[in-house]
Amino acid sequence: MSVSAPRFSLVAGEASGDLLGGLLLAGLRQRWPELQADGIGGPKMAAQGFKAWWPHHKLSVFGYVDALLHLREILGIRKQLGERLLAEAPQAFIGIDAPDFNFALEAKLKAAGIKSIHFVCPSIWAWRAERVEKIRRSVDHVLCLFPFEPALLHKAGIAASYVGHPLADVIPMEPPRSACRAALSLSETDTVVALLPGSRRSEIRYIAEPLLRAAQLMQRQRPELRFIMPVAPGMRELMAPLLQRHAQGLRLEVLDGRSHEALAACDITLVASGTATLEAALFKRPMVIAYRMHWLNWRRIRTKRLQPWVGLPNVLAEDFVVPELLQDACTPEALAREGLAWLDDAARREHAVAIFRQQHELLRCNTAQRATDAIAQVLGA
């Protein structure tokens, strides 16, 4: 197949990766209208003509314990995928985040002469810095979302480009609050709290309950509060028993996806650490960052942290602009207290919004075009 009509294979391992993949494919198709794309992805990628051999939620695990529980299935998928890609040889493989799955696959493909590109630099600046050696062995080029990342990779001899964050291009500088409230049947005067427990099975298991219990505590103090909870595709069944136990009497609307509408419509959010915290910042929404995991995962991960911040808005600001409640600190009482504190302090909210606006401007740089140009350079096209 010619470079004018390339075939790319991509792997996105969860909802955030699917979102990034969909945005990237839109840019790639602008340059190569006859592009063919296949691999592992979700509905956002499918909307761009992507052919999913497996759904992205098959890889949606986090931490050592959750990975071990699904290890056999995941390894089986990677083996089958690797064999198919080696046999069919796409012009490039693009691994979208999911480093634990993608790096081993990328290394095998790179060794066979297939161009290997990784979209999203692993957070070697935050923890597990030793992964830089694995990156060097595995990839031909890294597309970086944050401006400080390429220099770190260049020092290790890894080709990398800063492409900005595609979400900063698609999320408007001024969020459509009124339109999204109308779409969600919320009034202009409602005080709305969005609960975002994450998109992985393990996140739902460990984080959804404290968020729901925090909402109950907040509603007891402020009966007028309204709550909305976007649930990632495929997670509704897992959420059902938690809602049955912890959402009785709560003024809560559970949404199928629609996280961006929820963030645009809300006043504040209680949100699981990850890409959703950056989305909340881009929507200029004050937040409380929450995270819990299996205690064995936490015991291992906390010793590998390289800086005090976990949430992306705090990492970018190099300051605790928003509170982070992690593991034992992630209690319903603390979440409720920090959430209500945002509602009671207009000056603090305005300060956070000003910082989020600066971050939005920094990350907005036509990511799809930049990433496409970088991929074309790797291909020599």
C-alpha cells in the first residue's frame, strides 16, 4: 500500500485512549483521506473509520493486582495481535498510552522493521523513571502531550515531538455551560456536582463508593445540590450494585458517557486522578482529585513517585491548585469537606479558573496537525 493511502494499526486501552485515538485519526485522515486503520479501540475511533479487532475495554485495567486477574486474557490478545501485525505489516504502529501493553508489542514490531510510534509519553517525570530504557528499545518516536517531556526523552536518546494535547483543541475556551445544562435538564440556578469515578473496572471498584458516599454527606448539608455521574461505556453493569447500595435518596442523574457535557454543566467535580482531571481543568471546573487502589498496588507505586503531585493540573502548575485525596485520605468525609469548601469560596474558584485558562492556552496547538506532521516525518512521507 502506498504512503498516499497508508494502513496504520493502533491500540488504545481505555476510554481516554479511545478519545485521543479518535482525535488523532481525524487529523491523519485530513492528510491521508484513503487511510486504513485497525487494531484495538473504542467508539470514538470507530467513528473515524477505525476497524476494532478487539474492544478497548478488554485492556482497561490498572495496577498490578487488576492486571494479574486479567493477565491470561490480555497476554492472549497481545500475542494474537502481534502475530497478525507481523504477518500483515502496517506502515506504522501507533500505541496510544497503555504502556504496559504497548511497549512489548512495539519492541517486537520495531525489531521487525515496522515503524513504532507511541502517543502519550509515560509519566517518567512522575514515577518509574526507569521505564525510559524500555521506551528507547520499543519506539521510533514519541508524541508528547506536555511541553517539558521531549527534553527528558532527548536526553535519553529518544526521538520525540511536543504536539500539545488534543483535548485543548476540541474543548472550547469558554465551556458551553447553559447549553449543556439544558441538554441534561438542569436549570441555570442549580448547584451541580459532577462525580467522575474513572473508566477502568478497578477505578469503579475502588473509587465510585467513596464518591457516592461523599455526595450523600454533601446533600445532607446542602439538600439543594444536584449530582450527575457519567459512566463509561461498558461500566453500567459494574456500577449498578454500587448505586443500589449508596445512591438511595440521592439527587443523582447517571449518564451513559457524556462526561464532557457533565463537566461543562457542573459547578465543581469530584474526579478520579487521570486524564479526566485535565479535562476538568480545560472545562475550568474546580475539582477534588480522588484515587484509591488495591493496597498492594499502592504500596508499590508510592515508593516510585518522583514528585508530590499526582493530578495533571497540579503537575502543570507545580503546585497544589486543587486538593488530592489519595488512598487512605480518600474518605467520603474528606471528599465532602473539600467539595463544599470549593462551593463556599468564590475567590479560590476564580484563582483556580485563571490557572486552568493559562494551562489551556499552553496546551492548545493543533495537536492533530502536529502529530500528523511528526508521523509523516517518521515515515519519510
